[in-house]
Amino acid sequence: MKQIKILFFSLVLLVTGSSLLWAGGADNKTNWSAEYISILNRNAATDAADIAMYNPAGVVKMENGLYANLSGHYFPKDYNNRINGQDFETDEPSIVPGFFAVYKKDDWAGYFAVSNVVGGGEVDFSNGNATTQFAGFGILTAANAGLAGAGVSSPFFYTKISNQRLEAEQIGLGYTLGGAYKINEMWAVSLGVRYVRSDREMQGNITVSPANSLPGGINAPLTAEVDFESDADGFGGIIGVNFSPSADWNIGLHYDTRVSLDYEQTVHKDNFGILPNLGISNGGERMRDLPAILAAGVSYQVIPALRVEANLTYYFNQDAGFKDIPGTPRDESAVDNGYDLGIGFEYAVTDTLKATVGYLYTDTGVDAKDMTPELPELDAHTLGVGLRYQLNQKTNLTASLGHVFYQDASYVSSATGAAITYEKEITFVGLGIQYKFF
């Protein structure tokens, strides 16, 4: 029974380490605005309030006034764990909002933003996945060992996982407040603070059944169920620099510090007594800090109608102090640093309409054997397109569309011997509106 508890406990911890959206590193997420989705490169942009997150020092390049920007993103998600040729899928969509505000007055500017910075989304593996398969295999092995010790013969052993399901959801909002100052026509700096609140919840169940039942229910079906949630909060800082060597060139740079997140767990259901037996029942904590980020971008106005921007965003995963979880098939501490590298183009079709297209390559720094089955941290190529329309002097509308081309990752489980392939596919839609009050 102790083996069963430990093996099924791995299901709990594997899920609590997952992040559920597409753009960014192993934990950090950067798909915050419709403007970003349309070009995928915003670290040197100076044209909308969403740069409070992407180029905070660049807000001083905007015209004087008060801006509010609201975005909504819709992500139909298709995730698949292929195990020995059998597919375990989820297609639960996610809707993620983002809000950005900027007040600019001469050489000074202030900004505020609410956006998803860690996780954010939902998965529903109604027929199980690699996590429940691993845990189910552990339950089968431990139960059969107990039967063999009691003298029960193999025809009556547990042989199949007859039922399995796993649902998980995570919301990790960042509330960012800061200011920027224009030193001269070339240089601007910014300083900000971010409060992060992350909430996670998970429900899972696994049932294993014997080939033949013995009288008296000695080897009746075993069902393990868990329903719990966890939450954490922490603060981080943001330092930004914007450099404009000429009217055509702009360079943006910002560093987001590591955010300490200690998740406190609350158990609603645990019929196997999993958490208490490992000493982390209600009120227990698990550390999963949000890594620091260094983001840089270069923008060049090629001709009056055409602007090109290149970006590099680097994720310091190794410095976040991720801890390995004993008894699970993956090693969280084995993660490498990750990065996003991209290029985007913006073309003014008319005085009021701009078209954008962008490309992004993502390296998450995670090997297949150490990936989260609920959200495999796959490397990816992403394409995005968009239109930005100036409705009037106060209002801008943005519509964007894109697709993530993930690179499949495979490995053979040392715990079960199963061949596992992780696959993902996301097509995303973004809509945004910006209003200038004065």
C-alpha cells in the first residue's frame, strides 16, 4: 500500500509543476497581447500600451496621453500523449485576457498591466495520459506483489487500468506597476515591480481491475482519487532600458527578476491518504519559483511604410532552483535555460491600416523524458499574422491569428518500458482594442 501511495503521489506533483500555455520558457509565458500575437516580436516596440510588458522603458516614446489596452486570446488546444501507439488526448480550449494602461507626460510615463505570466489554461485528459498510465502501472505492480505474497496465483492478478481521468487548471496572473523616464532623445530607463498570484487545481482518478475476481473482494478493483488545489504569490522587479540611436533605429531591453513562489496545498479529496503519508498534508508547501527573464529587441524603420523587428528572450531556468521530485519518472531539476528567437515585419497598407507577420522559434530547455505530460514543454516554430486598424484618433483595433508548429519529442520510460511521444498543436486568435482618453 505504501508503494501505491508514493507512485500515485507522483501524479499529483507532476501536474502541479505544469504550465499550460504556448509562448515562453518552461514556466514563463509571454503571449500577453493581441499586438504580440500578430507579430510575435515586441521587445523594441513603442506604438501601443502593451509594451508596458515588452519594452517598459519605451513607453516614453509614445505621445502624451492616457491609454488603455484590452486584449483577449482564444486558444483551441490539441495535446496528445502517444503511448505504445495509443493516443491519450485533450482538446480543452483556453481564453486568456490581458490589460495594459500607460500615462505619458513629456519626459515621464507610468504604466500598469495585468497579464498571465505563469501557466494559464486548462487540460482535460478524459481517458488519462502518460501520468495516469505511469501511476496505474505502479498500482498494478504493487497490488500484484501483495497478492503474490498472500499466495494468490497470477490468473487473478490485476491486469488493466479500467478507468482513468485527469483534469488540471492553472492561472498565474502578474500585476505590474512601474514608471519610465526619458534622459534625452537617445536614452530612457524604467523601473517596475510585479506581484504574481498563481492558483492551480487538479482532479484525477485511476481504477485498476483484476483479470478474475476472487471471492470476498480480495482483489476487487482499486480506485485512487485526488482533488486538490494550491496557490502561491510573490514579488519581482523589472528594469528596462530603451536606446534610440537615430529616428529609424530603436533598441529595447528589460530584465525581469526571479519571483519566489511557494505553493501551499489544500486537499479536498485523497482517498489513498497520499499527502499526509508524505508529510505534506493541508498547509504543506512546495517551491516552484518563476525564472528570471532577459529580453532584447531591435527595431528598424526600413522605409516609411515598413518596419522590421528582431527579438531574443532568454529564460534563466537553471537559476530558478527547480527541485527534483523523488519517485517520479522525470527530473525537474534537469531543465536547461531556454530562449525565444524571432523576427517580425509591420507594413502600413494605408494611413489607418497596418499588416503584420512574425516568426518565433522557441527552445524550452527541457528533454523529452523530463517533460510534463499534461503540457509537454516542446520546442516550436510559431507563425503569426495580424491587422491593426486606427478607427479614429482615439481608438485602435487589432485582430491576429497564428499557429504553433511543435516538434514532437519521444523517449522510452525507464519505469514502464513504454514508448512515449508527446505531440501538441495550437491555433490561436487574438482581438484587442486600445483607447486614448486624452
